[in-house]
Amino acid sequence: MAKEITSRAENYSQWYNDLVVKADLAEQSPVRGCMVIKPYGYAIWEKMQRLMDDMFKSTGVQNAYFPLFIPKSFFSKEAEHVAGFAKECAVVTHHRLMNNPDGPGVVVDPSAKLEEELIVRPTSETIIWSTYKNWIKSWRDLPILCNQWANVVRWEMRTRLFLRTTEFLWQEGHTAHATEQEAREEAMRMVNVYADFARNYLSLPVVVGHKSPHERFAGALDTLSIEAMMQDGKALQAGTSHFLGQNFAKSFDVKFADKDGNLQYVWATSWGTSTRLMGALVMAHGDDNGLVLPPVIAPIQVVMVPIFKTDEEHAAILEVMDRIKKALEAKGHSAKIDDRDTLRPGFKFAEWELKGVPVRIAAGPRDLAAGTVEVHRRDTLEKFTVPVEGLDERIDILLGDIQKNIYAKALKFRDDNIFKVDTWDEFKSRIEQGGFLLCHWDGTEETEAKIQEETKATIRCIPIDSAVCEEEGKCIYSGKPSHRRVIFARSY
Amino acid sequence: MAKEITSRAENYSQWYNDLVVKADLAEQSPVRGCMVIKPYGYAIWEKMQRLMDDMFKSTGVQNAYFPLFIPKSFFSKEAEHVAGFAKECAVVTHHRLMNNPDGPGVVVDPSAKLEEELIVRPTSETIIWSTYKNWIKSWRDLPILCNQWANVVRWEMRTRLFLRTTEFLWQEGHTAHATEQEAREEAMRMVNVYADFARNYLSLPVVVGHKSPHERFAGALDTLSIEAMMQDGKALQAGTSHFLGQNFAKSFDVKFADKDGNLQYVWATSWGTSTRLMGALVMAHGDDNGLVLPPVIAPIQVVMVPIFKTDEEHAAILEVMDRIKKALEAKGHSAKIDDRDTLRPGFKFAEWELKGVPVRIAAGPRDLAAGTVEVHRRDTLEKFTVPVEGLDERIDILLGDIQKNIYAKALKFRDDNIFKVDTWDEFKSRIEQGGFLLCHWDGTEETEAKIQEETKATIRCIPIDSAVCEEEGKCIYSGKPSHRRVIFARSY
């Protein structure tokens, strides 16, 4: 093996950390809690961005850009929002450094203190709604459907690459509507866009649901999320969509004249996904050899490794591989020939497995003589011999199969690890092995808090799929009556 | 007119400000010096990004992402760099707010002071070279060709939308090489990528050249730039590419083992363009009616305005326009039907002229009966009648013509406003009318400074096109001998 990674069985958490670093996705930076996203990791993020961006735009959303900094006073305008976000954040207090009068280096210039401190945005509702106030006068100005791709900062105490970092990259949509119904529909539409994206492109069989009031976004009246199951049975919240009611419109005094000329407060949503999705991708599909990337979001879909001893053999194989590469590219697939002359084929095989490339093609002089190549699929680790003739067609189909198979495998794992649990004893023992527990809950924050205190499990969501959970029962903890099951799980 | 803008003749500077705001490109935010880029402006920036990104990638560059924050001590490591950048910047000193003990709102929590202050990146050489140190061991690790799309902050005292803002969006390439020659070639390659991009897509006939030592990037041994001429004859620096020598490698101790096993310092370049390009685009091509966008980067290339009185007429025209739209889209052009029912055609015409849409199509019942539409081109303001039959072909050709014509017009303007000037008196009078003055200069910083002091003109560049300027002569100011002309101009 090129680079050793801890096995999942030995230490799942260490396996994840090893994989992220050794597959060249990201690494810690010298700045506490901030990561460097390396080219290979960033290429995956770019593919995610492009795919999501197209999906957003097809619903009428436009991109825009709002300031990085938010005046401190803006946060105080929405009471719950400030409680949720303004506490752990990066605060800019000065705008100049000066040469250190007492030695080498530079120090903060005390005379350059800002009149009002600026907060590095942890999320942009406040700065955006202060802007929307100028954009919205009448019903004709609505809806406004804006998204921004940006960096945000939340001063997290414990950080992990992609999963929880002080700075992260994300997209945040912020929409303004004339009616409550329209805003609620928008929040639902966007969580479904996220679910489609996660399922079809990331091969993540996510569950869509409402958050419990306690788990809502600070300032939201309803929060919807997509929840993915990792291979240790824990949940990972992979995207959220919020119905914000008129909270921000009221805080920033944003009203519109309706068709009758009456002034009304505007209704809002916001919705976001982040580089956290990279963590979900790694954790959901990876194995002990490395990443397993769904072909749709793999930066390299097919890698080719020539095997040879003489220069003549080398030239002959390269010529064939070059033809295969062109044929694959003509079908819209990305292919790479790994022709590094200082590394042995076995080393290369291990490296591309580590990096999760969906299909590997290897060929040596004997394959060439037989008019075949060796094809290896990353998801199942199977190898088979395939004629060069018509190879591009076969690979095209294979990539589609791999995409579906990775999803099917994750779906089976998820369904095998969703349990209807009806007694508190079973809950306590089940939760130790991970999984999503479908339980009755009495709807109180008190019960929710006690369950978390005793088991570290939280309500991940109240699924919107009513077939799964609408049923009468009794709360798993308090025994009080309940009308539907919710999902409890430990989470990232 | 929908929205009045000042004419260029009346006040060029106010014309620019009006245009940026009224064409919905950007606006001031509540945060000092920071702008909001509105959807229409951002759509243009996105097109620029996509086009440049493809060009970068075709030279082997990969994208990555590095932290927003830079530890204060990093800046002190490169002496010129800290002098150039660390002085006017946003400084993060705390990581927490708390409820105000003396009243409403929140205040900075004094107990959450950072041990070392963090600077919001004004540019990323320092954080990137501290990272490259871990990536580079041997000649096999080189070259590294990374780019990042990011926001940066420079605490500017006087700001103007797009041209000079406290926060702006940009891309910054940072490359590492084994040899000086390779690094110098890379710096030249990238400034030429910028020049091609500016000429072919933005229709800006830029001049490529070296900066004088005084005007170099802080920490560079050579700075190349593209300089565009605005309609007032002033220069606008639209992109720069720096040969950094081994300065950052030495500051961050980045060495590689060459093929003989000897440790050597790595050679560096960096290069960047920003949302300033938006300002160049507006200023170079706009007219008194509004923006004039080159078709390649226009978010909407063709807008259609139906003219009708009755519902039947309306339906018939929409049907035709819908067919035209589909045909244009099939050719890869973006088209929009402006079917707003509350606005008159004249208002719509003015609005789309303001927004610089390259081609407008209007049609009413009489046109329909004749099987024609009225086509209006934004660049020349000409109108002509064109048969619906084959319209998509005609528009396709027209868009290409407009792209070329906007460039040709800007090129003529530039060439009409480049003057060879050989006397100091002529210099002083010419510079008042704007334009690029090709003059001999004695090569000293002293003369450069005096010329700037007396005329506000600076050396924009020493053009790489030797035919234009390699010639013996005498310095326009000092009379000392000179071997080549340089370009002096006032600038943004």
C-alpha cells in the first residue's frame, strides 16, 4: 500500500481522519480549526457546486454576493438569532497594524479601533435582510430568490476536517415571498432539491424531515433537513432548509405593498449545504482501501495504468490507452493515464484505490496481444478482462452501474439499520450499536433533553414520509400518548 | 427613460456610479466600503469566472482553497510584503460576544481575546507558502499550479463600486517551480492568458507590460500587468502576474531536493484578477444609454419585447417569440421574452438598453403579418427589419459581429489616444486630456516620483511589445539617456 490507513473496524474515527488526509482531500492549516482544501478535494467540491448550482437555477434562483462582515448591532435585531450565532464568532475590532515600537514584527495599531465591531459572517440572514429592505417595495418585487456561494466562520471549539471547521465553504439561499404558503413551499422545494442531489449524485439515501423545535435554526419557525446515515450508524445532517416566517422582515422592517395597497411584512426562507457534504461522502461510501466515489462526482472517472518492460511495449500500450482515453472523453467521461515512470503498477493501483477512482484499466503486452484490457471496479473491487473493441461503451455502462450500486449498497445499509423501537430498554441497548431509531415521542422538549442526557441521542428529524411514521403510540421515554414516530440517533 | 443616468460628457465619474447602481450590477452595503453584488452583476462575474477558470485549467492549473485568516506573525516573515499589505487590513482580535452587562445588545467578551491576532487575507502568499512547505520535498513534487477563487479584504480609505472596495472577489494563482526560468515563463504565460481573456471575451484591447520597480507587487521581483484604457483616457490595471523569485520560499523555508539530491529554494509566481474587471467592462464600453455588454459575457444575449393591443395579438406574438427563443437557445444563446404586463414597450426598451443586452427583438401585429421582426443592436443603436425565417442564423452572426465591433471600437479609441510625447510641455498639456503617453524615461524612481507629483501620471507599464517602444531617446523629464519608451497615464 502506498499510504496506510487505519481500518474502519479498528477505529472508525481515525479511519476517517486518515482517509481525508491521505487521499489528498484536505489538511489542517496553521490557523486553528481552519482547513486547506487540496486540489483533489476541491475538484470534488467543484463538481458538487456545479451540479447544485444548476439545480437551484432551474427553480429560478439567481446568485448574488453579500458582504463578509456584519455590523455587530445587526445581530442583536433578531433575539433568537443573536443567541444562536453571535456568541462564538470571529470579531474584527481594528483595521490597521503598525511596526512594533518595542521590537521586531507588527502589532495592532490602537488608534485604528473600529467604531463598531464587525462580525465575520456565520450566516447571512441579517446582512441580506437589511439589503432586501431596499429591494422590496411592492408585490411586483417578489419573490426574490437569491443564493450565494461563500465562506463562513463559526468559532467551533472542537473541529474535524470537513465535518466541523471554523471556516467552511457553503451556499446559502435567501428567499423573500408575499405569502406564508409560498415561503413554506419554497423551504420544502429546496430541501427536496437537496435530497435529489444527495440521492442522485452523491448516492446518499437521505431521510427528509422536520427538525424538532429544539433543533431548529436560530430564528426559524420550521427547519427541514436531510439526514444521511454513516457506516457507524450515526446520522449526519447534510443540508437544511428553513421557513423563517416574518422574523427577519420584522427585525429589519421589510414590508411590501400588496395588490390592494396594504403594507405587509415579507415571508422568508433560507437554506444551505456546505463542505460538510464532503465528509458525508467519505464516511458513507469509503472502505478500508480508501475512498469510494460515485462516478458522477469523481474528478477522475477512469484511470489507466500501463504495464511494460521495454520502450516498445510502453509505446504500444500508450497508443492504445490514448485511443481509449479519447473515446471515453468523447462520451463525456474524464480519464487519466498514469504514466509516472518512477512508480510500480502495484503502487499506482493502491493510490488510485485510495483516491476512490471508480474504474481502473490496466494493460500489459499480453493483454495487448489478446486485444483486451483488465478492468477493475472500485466499488466491488472486482476485476474482469474486457476486449478493447467497444470498451468505451462497456465503461459507459459500467460507470452507470457503479453509481447505482453505491446507492443501493448505502440504501440497504440504511434500511438494515433503521429500527422501530418501542421500549426504553431496547432504545438504550440499540443506540450503542448505532442506527436510526424510529420511536414515539411525547413532543416535549423536556423528554427530548432527558433522552439526550441519558443516551447522547437526539431527534434527527420527524420524517415527512408519513407512511413510515404516522401511527398512534406511546412515548418511548415518558409513556405519554404520541401520534407519530420520529427518528432518534447519535450524530456528527 | 426608465432610470436617468448622468451623461459621460457631464460627469464621467458620476455616469459610472449611476450606471453600476441603476443597471443593477452592485450597490453599497451597510458595511463601510463593502459592496453587494446584485444578481445581474453577479451573472456577468460568473461568466467571467467560468471562462477564465477553463483557460487556467487548460494550462494545467488546479483549484484549491486556503484559509481566510492569516496569523499576524506570517506577514512579518517577508519584509516588503508586510510593508505593502499588513498595514491596512481587518484584524480579528476576539472570538466571542456576550450579552451587554450594562444594557441591551451584545459586546465583545474581553475573556475571548486571541493569543495571536488573525488578519483577514488581503492576498494569500504567506498562508499558501507556509502550506507548500509541507507539499514540497523533491523535484517530483514540482511544479505546483494552484488557483483559488476567494474574497479578500484591504482596508481602503476611498472606495468605489468594483474599482476599489474593502472586500472584493478575485482569483489568485500561486505556483511553485524548480527553476527561475520556469517561474518567469509561468508569470508571462498567465499575463498572456489574462490578455487573451480581456481581448477575446471582454473586448478590452489591453496593453501587456512590466511594471516599474516602484509599482511592483510587495515582494515581487517582476510584476506584469494588463492595462486597459477607459473612455476618459485613464488607465485601469485589469490583472497582474508576479515573478516572486525565491522570496517566499526563503521566508517560509521551502526547499526541494533536485535530481542530484541538492536542496534548493523553490521559485514562485502569483497572479490575480478581480471584480475590478466589472468596472473596466462598464467604463470601457458603456454609453449614455447604459451598459454595452460584449455578447460572450452578457447574461442575456437577446431580449424580446412583444407589442400588442388585444389578447389574440398577444398570444400570436408570444408563440412566434417562443419559437425564436428555442431556436436561439439551440444555438447556445441566452434569450429572454420580457412579457411583463404592467410596463409599456418603450420603458422596456430603455431598461434593456440600460442593462446592455446586445440584441433586442420587437414585434407587433403588423410585423407578424409581414413575417418580420424589428432587430435592434445595442452597440450601434441601429434598427433593422429582418424576416422571421432564418432569424436564428442572422442573430448568431449578428452577435459575433457585435462582439468584434465592440472590440474594434475600443481598439480604435485606444490607438487614437496613445501619443508619442517627446517634450515635457507637451506631456503636461496632453495628460490633462487623458490617454497613454509613450515617453522616454531615465529609469530612476526619483524621476518617476517627480512626474507623478507634478502631473498625477504614473508609469502604467513598460510594454512587452518591443516594436512600439524600443528606441533610443532622452528622458522626458530629466533629459538623461533612455533605451525604450514606457507608458505614462493617470489611472484608476
